[in-house]
Amino acid sequence: MPASPQPKAIVDHGFVPVRAKLIEVAAFLDRVERYAIADDFRCTALRSAAAVLIDGRPERARRILEALSDPTTKPEAKSSGKAALGAWQRPGRKKGSGR
């Protein structure tokens, strides 16, 4: 079993790539707001998931994944044939609609 990494090494190794991803998310949200499409269900889901990042509770990755995933447990009788969209959309909502 490998030794546990030093706490500072975790930050030293991961900070710069994570910083870049965070800036990328911020730029994405700026773009969708600039073009008035921020109410798209995927953007709404992303903003909700982002709140998990700063809530101070453990298991953030699991909770974000679950927040973006289809919560239903009953399989559909027939596949819609649509590609995955990256966030769950409630049935009956038009694509792009956050409402």
C-alpha cells in the first residue's frame, strides 16, 4: 500500500490544472449569459452543481455527479435515441428551457 501523500504535495500537484478548469467554467457561464441562453437546463444544472463546490460538505464529486444525473430508477420502455446531454432534463421540458 503506497504511503499517503503529503498534504502540500496534493495542492502542489493539482492546483494549476484545477485553476484552469475553474476559469474555463467561469468563461462558459459568461458566454451563455452574454448570449441570453443561461436558462438552458444544462446551465441551470451546472450553476446548481457549482454551489456544491463551496458548501463545505464531503463527497462533492459524488454529489455533483448525482445532481447532474438522471434520478429515475425505472427504465424507459423504449429509448428516445437522443444523445446524452450531460445533465438530466425533466420530461416534458423543451431542450434549452430551464423552466
